[in-house]
Amino acid sequence: MMPELEQAELSENFRIEAEFAIEDGYKYGEDREYSKAAEKYRHAQELFETCKHLRGQANAGLGLGNALVELQQFDEAISIFEAARIKFANHMPYPIHRGVADCNQQLGVAHRQLGHVDEAITAYRLALGGYPRECESERVSSAIGLSSVVAMTGAYGEALQILRDAERQCSSPIEAIQVAVNIGVFYADSGQYDTACKQLEDARATAVGVHDDKLVAMCDTNLGYVHVHSGRNDDAAAAYKRACNLYEKLAQQANSQDTYRDMKTKVATCRMNLGAVYGSDGDHRRAITTYNEALAMFNQLELPDRIADCQMNLGVEQAALGELPAAKRLYQCAFDYYQSTSGKGRQAAGCRMNLGRLEAAAGHHPEAQSAHRAAGAEFRALGLHEWQARCAVSLASSISVTPESVDTSAIDVLLPALLHLDAVKYQFPTAAARLSWKRTVSEATRLAFELAMEAGDTRLVAELVETTINSGVHTVGQEEASAGTDVDKVAGGRLLRPSRADWTALKNRSAGPTRLVAGVELPMASPPRLRMPSGNIALERFHDIALKYTPSTQGDPVESTIGIVDIR
């Protein structure tokens, strides 16, 4: 055989092997085994590079980037998407516009998760304008992503308009319903629960009218979400039950194994959501029964992520009933999975924090303190500084029981964390998040007063009294930035959920980390320092320590521009 023919045959073999690797990567992704999917896509990419197949390289890169996003490896994903986008654009004899748009949409996802708001907006806009008209589903998902990022800037009116424009441009009632559902969730996340319910009920009625049970179930699932966050647990349970029944019906009607599996996964997820509703109602036994039903389904479906999530939630319910050994076993199972799985750092830290609380409840304070310190360090590494402060509150509570066993005093651990928690009180995306924060702050405040009084420190007690009375005073170190003219369209000025993190760094928009309040961008400053009638600054020695919980956008030390309020 001539060398040229041998080389051509070898290249064809590489190409065929690469196509099989891409198929395997897709299957692993469908099964949520994203690490294995990434390995297959990397292998396919190498093979396509060997045989100089440009489109294959781009397709493998797109698949690899998607897997990395699921693994929360966003920086590498961005690099992969950018390289794939160039290959799609430079493909000969014609550019592959659909591939370019897909890369842009996924770049928007990755930049959004990293808090790169300007880059995410640019990427989503390019995707929205780059998809061919027949790619209606992709254009809708791009519009939904763009709207969520625009909302991060406080331009709520513009964000809502993007969704309204997408809704008007939908030729398919199915896509229009999906947009309408997202508009409903938008209202819910901005605190307009009644408006959200009406929007979702209207979308549900439309879905019923087109006889699409899957969309009806999706509307019910989101209605459950809205009712949960507005405290309407009975309505939430009813909505989740309706969704569960519809998904079960769709599973029985499925004409493929993939569809059956997808519907059964949704059934199990609705059962897990029902468990959460029952647990928040204080019906822990019923919650445990419902979680166990979901857990059995997830085990049958072999979904390790959801299995771990169920185990963690079951641990919460067992702990609420005082079943500490059972709770510890469940937390440990979830922790072992999260700790060994890429992209699960937040869940692992949450499990470790819960394990620390169990150890404290059992009187094992050295183990509890070790767990809280480790969890706090993990939350800090993830940029979740509110949760780092919550770990400090739990750590201080444990130290207060065994003060002789550690060098640090409980009050020195507690008060900087309490000051930080007071500073983040305006950031809550939902009523449930605020209630969770309120419970932690109430516990921390009570403990602070107890420790000050036990120590006989009358000055500290007086400063705590004034700090508590004046809690909520907010001093801004720089001029408030305008968020546009349509802010009044979001009634009540509630905060939209910005991201998975507790704050979003808005690159090129301000000098430091920010929070969004009523559609206005504010620096995330510490609470103002209070001057006592004696002339002393209340809790002065704790303010500088509290700054460790307030990161800067560029990683540099935060400049203290904290105002002073005189107590009269």
C-alpha cells in the first residue's frame, strides 16, 4: 500500500474512533458522569487534532467545555469554548454559525458563574443574535440567560423586557410557555409572589390548552418553588404533587428508555421537593418518609448527585428529631461523595458544618471545633463569606462551652462574624434566605450578650445594646450608582437572586465587591462604626477583624471607608 493511502486510512481510523469517543462523552453527560464525559471529549479532541479535522475539534471542544461547566471548572471551560468558537468561525468552506452561537451561549453561562457580568452579557447577546431562526429553543435559552445577568446589574426593567421580547418572538407555543414560566420565576425572585403566581397560572392554563402535560408539570414545579419561598407550604405541596403525578403519567407513556428515565428523575425530584416542604412545616417524620421514597428512586436511577442531596436533607430531618447517630451517618455518606467529586465544594463544606453541629450537640467539642474551622476555611476558599461567618458563630458557641481547651476566646471569634452578618442583611434573594440569616444572627446576638454578661464586661454589654439598636444603619463610602430608569417596575425593590455565590463582583462597575439593593449598586461595606456617648467606638477592636469576611474584587486588601455614626 502506498504511504499516502496508509496515512489516509490511518486518519480515517482516528476520525471514526474520535466520533465514538464523542458519543461516549454525550452518554456520560446524560448520566451526569461529567468527569468521564470530559475524559472522552479530551480524547476525541486529541484524535481530531491528529487527523486535522477542524469541525471535529470544535465539536469535541464544545462538549468538553459543557462537561467542565458542570464540574464548575469555569476558567478552563472559558478557554475551551473560546478555542472552539474560533474553529467553528474559521471552518471551510463555510463558517458554522450554529456552533459559534452555542459557544457564545456557554461562554455566557461560565462568565455568569464567575461573576464576570460584562463578559456574560456580551456573550449572551452574541448568542442571541447568532442563532439561525430555526434554533428557537436556543434563542429562548440565550434570552433567559441574558435576562438573568442583566438583572445582576440592577437593570430589572431591561431584564424583564428581554424576556417579554423573547416571548413575543416565539412562534411555538411551547417556547412561549417556557419564557412565560421564566418571567414568573423572575417575579418570584424579585419578591413579587402574587404576580409570579398569576404569571405561572396563566402559563399553566396555556399549557393545558395545548395538551402538553410536560409543560403543565413544569409550571406546577415552578408554582411549588414560588409557594415555598412565599411561605405557602400547603399550596407548594399541592403543586409538587400535581407535577409528580403528571411526570409519573409521562413516564408510563414514554416510548424510549431515555424519556422514561428523564420523567422518573423528575418524579423523584418532585418527591424530594415535597420532603423539603414537609420539613419546613416541622413535619419531620413525613419529610423523612418522602425523602426515602425519593432516595429509593435515585438509587434505582443511579444518580449519585441526587442520592447525596437526599442523604444530606435526610440528615437535617433526623437531626431535627434528635436522631443524632442516624443524622451523622447520612451526613457522612453525603460528605464522602461531595468530597470526592469535582465541583461539589460548597456541598462538602455544608456537610462538614452540619457534622460539626452534630458533634457539638453530642458534647464532642474538640471534634466540633475542628469541623467548623475546616468548613469555614472551605467556604472562604469558595468566596462564600457569609457561610464562613456562620461557621464562626457555631465555632464560638462550641468554644463558649469549653473555654479552657482553646487559646482563642469565644467573644473574639463571635463578634467579627456577627458584624459581618449584620452587613449582609440586604442581600437576600428570598424570604426563606432572610429567615435563615435571621436565625443565625439571633443566635449569635443572644450568645454575645450571654458571654459579655458572664464576663461582667459592662462596657461590652452597653456597646452590644447600642449596636443592636442601631442595626440596619447603612453608610456608603461612595456615591450610589444609577441602575437605569425602569427600576420601579419591580415592586418593593426586592433583590433578585444574583448567582450561586452570596455576592457578585461586577467587573468594571465599581471599585470593590458590591451588593444590589432595590436596583441600586452599593459597595459591600461593613456596617458603620458607632460612637458611644463616652467617645469610644462601639466594638472597635472587632471591626478590623470583620474585614476578613469582606473580600475585594481584585484580591487586594479592602480599604476601610467606614462611616461613624454618633449615638445621641
